[in-house]
Amino acid sequence: MALRRHAALLSLAVVLLFAGLAAASPTSQNTGDTVIFWGRNKDEGSLREACDTGLYTTVIISFLSAFGYKPGYYKLDISGHPVSAVGPDIKYCQSKGILILLAIGGQGGEYSLPTPQAAVELNDHLWYSYLGGHRNGVYRPFGDAIVNGIDFFIDQGGRENYNKLAKLLYAHNKDYRGTVGVMLTATTRCEYPDHRLDEALATGLFHRIHVKKFSDGRCPASSWIQSFQKWAKMYPQSRVLVGVVASREVDREAYISPEDLKKLLQNVFSKLPNFGGVMVWDRFYDKKTGFTGRLRA
């Protein structure tokens, strides 16, 4: 019961943030929300340290990197960070008004949803292990901390049954008395459409879509703006965010300086009615280069 009461309080915080409190914060005045991926390099520092920078409105823990292809097998890969410290850090970040999501998928190849039953089983795993559910005997890696939602970062494999997973996860919101307890986001490829996620996005249940301008090879600078505008047009019910890398080391061709990005945000992207902000990959490189800090300067 205590876990469910905690979930209800967190869900209220999510709704307030989603309704506009985050947009009023100093970190998002001109460029929307700022989303960072955390968990890909032990040298990036702790989750708490990321939240203490004051740079981010959402942090996405990455990744739950194995599911579906082998019944009952799930793997949380956060690059050697001590899992026992993450739960208290999640609650600390949430106390500062920062949303914490968990990303499923990633750049590995140990995941798929080959059957509807695989989607049901993954939904149960996420609900009872990371979200607001409670079942005796189910291990919760982050203890009684509850993430605010799930990011679909489906970069490998087929498209099957992610739409079913989205519906199952979103259905838990009925337990939160009209508030949003499970926020759904998707991190997509730059070129529209993303065939791995189009059926899931067609459900209309995703609060945010992070459109990656990296790790694609099919989104040259000449067409990037038009591609992003198309994403925004096709999903008016979602807030659409620009996904960029914090360093040339990640993707030299896709890199755009924070100074140039700021100009585009102010002159082009922010004029879209459902523009949501910026997603930065990732905390390690952002800490190394100061990308987000320069964007906010």
C-alpha cells in the first residue's frame, strides 16, 4: 500500500510537470524541456550528480537491454553503476521536480517482442519491477523507487507487438485517478517514418517523441529540418523533441554545436505548436563537453 501511495504522489508530480511547471523553469525557458540519457558510462557520475546540475528536466536511465526473445530473461545494463544507489537517487531527483524514465531496447541485439504474450510478460515485468505495481517475491532493482515512465528506444529487430506493449502500459493510468502515472516516450530515427515504432506511435499514447539526429546515416543536414517538421506534423498529440549528440566523438557528421542549435531552436523549431525541447545523448559526453550548459548560456 505504501508503494502505491508513493506512486500516486509521483503521478501527480508528473501531471503538474507535464502541464507546464517544467516549461517555466530556468533550464527550459527558450528551448523547451531538456532530456538526457544516463547509464551508458560509469565515468559520467551518479544519477544524483546529473540532477544536481540543474540542466535537465528529464533523465532517462538506459537500458533494459534484454527482453522478449528468451522467456523470463531480462537484463538491466547501466554500465557498471551500483544499482543499489540508483533507487535513492531516483527519489532525490523526483523531489527536485525532475522526471526519471527507464528506456527499453538500445543498440544491443538481445530484445524483441515476437508474440503478444511476450508483450504481456514485458508489461508485467516493467509494472512490478520498476513502475507502481507490487507483487510479493518480485525483485525491484531500484527498491521502492518508481520511475515515471518508459521510453521505447527500439533500435534493433522487428516492429511486432510494441503497439500492444504501449496499450498495456498506458492502461495502468486508470489506477491513478485521472493523473498520468506511466508516461510513454519514444526515441525514434530521424527519417520519417520509423518502421520499428510506427505501429506503436499510431496508438496515440506517447507523450513525447525524441527524434534522433544521430546514429542513422539517413538524415543529412540538408533534410534534417524538414524531417523534424514532418514528425511534428504527423504526431500533433505528442510533444516532439530534437535529439542531438553532445560531442563529435559520438557522431561527427550529425554533430551540431550548441550555439548553432540554439539559433535553430529559436528561429525554426520553437515555432512548431508541439515542439517539446531537446534530447541530448548522453550524460557522459555532456559532462565532458559542457554541451547543455552552452546551450543554456
